[in-house]
Amino acid sequence: MNDTVHRRRFEPVRFVLGLGLLALAVCHLLRERGDLDVSALALALLLPGVLLAALCVAGVQQLARGVRRRKGDGGGPPLTDGR
């Protein structure tokens, strides 16, 4: 049994995309049940909004990593991607 703990890199894009899609799914389910009075067009327009938010987060993440790379701040041991 392997008792070592591997740190994983936090990926804000996946986090934002997951939260956005989860919120969209909940809104859709509430609309279908009749608990939420929102048009289907409004829900359909939320999907590009979620994708745009994830794109913005990806851009900020790349900028931050580029600044850290130029400063030479490694920030500790290399992180694994969970594989």
C-alpha cells in the first residue's frame, strides 16, 4: 500500500466550468419542474456565458503562470496531474 500523498495542481478552469455547468443543469431541471420561470432561450444563452467565463479564467491563469515563470518562482516541488 502506497502511503505517500501526491499534490495535484489546482485547475481553476475546470472548477469554473464545472460550477457553471452544474448551475445550468439545476436551472434546467427547475424549469422543467415548473419551479423556475425562465425561457429556454435564456437558458440556452447561459451556456456560451459559462464557456466565456471559463475562457477568461484560462487567460488569467496563463498570465499568472507566465509571470511566475519569468520571476523564476518554482513554488516548491513539481505537481502531478494525477496519473
